[in-house]
Amino acid sequence: MKNVTILGSTGSIGVNTLNVIRQHRDKFGVFAISANNNMALMQEQCIEWQPAFAVMTDSDKADTLRQMLGQQGLGTQVLSGTEGLTRVAAHDDTDYVMAAIVGAAGLLPTLAAARAGKRVLLANKEALVMSGRIFMDAIRDNQAELLPIDSEHNAIFQCMPADTHAGLSRSGVRRILLTASGGPFRQIPLDQLHDITPDQACAHPNWVMGRKISVDSATMMNKGLEVIEACWLFDTGPESIQVVLHPQSVIHSMVEYADGSVLAQLGNPDMRTPIAHALAWPERQESGVEPLDIFKVARLDFEPPDYNRFPCLRLAMEAMQTGGTATAILNAANEVAVAKFLDEKIRFTDIASIVSLTLEHVDNHPATSLEVILNDDTAAREFATSRALKMVA
């Protein structure tokens, strides 16, 4: 029996993780769960799973949840804030940590799990986007296990040889083919992007996701962050990664080998597949996902990305090439811009403009410590916020 801590249990990844665990109660227990502000679902999860700990980001919400659970006669201990998150992530009784908190808020608890030598099921991109070298060093130095949950990175992991620590070329790998659906605006006329609404941007054609990541998919910033993540996960550079638009989202990614072979991982677009894989690895287990009907799929289409349509993808790849805190600055500016767009304070096309201007005006430093990274993160957020105030939706 493995005890699982789920950071972000009320989000899409968290709910799907509990769905998979529900099918394998003989193998996994839920030790701790956390949420940002979804109090109703958090209470339901606590009643069903009766975890040892529950964590709310806000201390007032934690007090409210504590009272609610007390009235139910539950013994779950309620914690709050980053301190609570890091405590459950590194707890001696935690075996696996599902890192599914969206944004920079997930960085410190995910890093705490790595430093505690846990199996980290990584759905939080920012741990690598903001502090890739520090995070990967923590995984290596503490003999932690790192299993990617993003469908693309999980697919690459499954298609890679067993040992890639010597580098891609020495493992016989020529390049990584990172697939992307292209989101809802792959074919919309460019002059219509200016008037896109938040609801339109969140209507992904293939995946059910939260609003922030849905907007990132629409701008393809999500794919840019995945390029950065893949560089750290597989110890390579963006020059060895080709982004491929694949609107069916059936091939989740591919690995091309020096002998001309290309290995691909296919499946229905359902996050329970990579979650079940990472929980059971190196074994396999049922996920509850509908089997892929290859005859129903019938065709698979591929095309290169248009950087004029998706400037955020280009900005992310350039930030990775630049190095230092550039990727943390990129991520911070994007988080601010997406939040402003979802609040209808700026237009869809302003997101890339704000990110570009922030990268130009905020100083980039060597990413030698979390203090440096977080300082530049703060500076980027302040600059991006000031630029957003000057734009009118």
C-alpha cells in the first residue's frame, strides 16, 4: 500500500488521480489532499477519503474547513498555506506526491517532495520552468523518482530507452517530436484573434482542463512551457525538440531514433492514462480510459506550428535558449497576463505582447538559487501588471 499526497486535489488532475486510486484501493491510500478555494469539493473529498491531512491555501478557508470537518466528526488535520503544503509533501508517511497545483504556487511544495526523496508525479510545469536545474539536482541528490504526468512528457518517457542519463545522442535518440493539438484557434483567421473571449479560449476541442491551462493551450504557451520542461526532463536543448501540430490528439508524442525508427505513444485524450502509468510504474494497471478505436480515428494529421499565430511558443523557446531566470520571467508574465485576460481586462492578443515586453525589460540573472528565481518572478509580475493596466480590453 502506497500513501499518496495530492497537491491540488480539487483540480482536473487531482480529481482524475482520485478516480484512478478509487479503482485500486488495495494498492493506494490518500494521505493528504490540498485545494485553493473549492471548499465544497474539498469537504466531499475529505468525507470520502478521510485523509490524515487537508491543506487550504488561505488560512481563513482552512479555519472554515476545520469547523466543517469537526461537525462531521472527522479526524483530518487541516493545515494552510505554503508551510502546510510543504509539510505534507515531505511527510515521512507520504510515498508518492501528485504535484498538480497550477502555477508558481506549486514550486516550493514540489521541491520539498523532491528533497524528501519521494516519487514525484509531476503535473506542475513551473517546478521545471522556474527552477529546472535546482529541481533536477534535488531529484538526483535525494534519490527521488520523477514521473511526468503531462500526456506529452509521459508519452516521451514511455518511448525513451531505459537509461537516457548519458544524453539523447548516446542513447540513440535523434530528436523528440512533441505533439500539440493546436487548440481552438489553429485555423481561425489571424485578424479575428484580437476579439477572442475567455469562454472561446477555454473551449478546448479535445481536452477538459482548468481555465488557465486552457488559455495557455489556446496561445500555445502551454506547449512552449512543455518544451522547456522536456529539455530538463530529458537533458536536452530546444534544438532537439520539434513541435508537431496533431489536431486529433491521439499520438501524444514521439521519439525519433538514429536508425530512422520513430516510436509513438497513442491513446484517447484522457489524463487518467498518464496518471495510472505513473502511479503503477514500472508495472501497468487499469485506468478506466476507453480503449482507443483506431478505425474510428481513421486518420492522423500533422503540420508545423505557425509562430505568427502562436508567438508565445516562440517566446518560450527563446527564453529556454537564453537561460538563467528568463523562463521564470516568462512564466510569471504569462500568469499575470492570462489572469488579466480571464478577468476581461486585456485582449487575447495582449497576452503575448505583455510576455514579450516583460522579457525585454526585466533583468535576467543566473538561476543559482531559489531566492534569485523568486526575486525575478516578483519583478516580472510587477512589470507585467503595470503593462496590463495600460491596455484596455
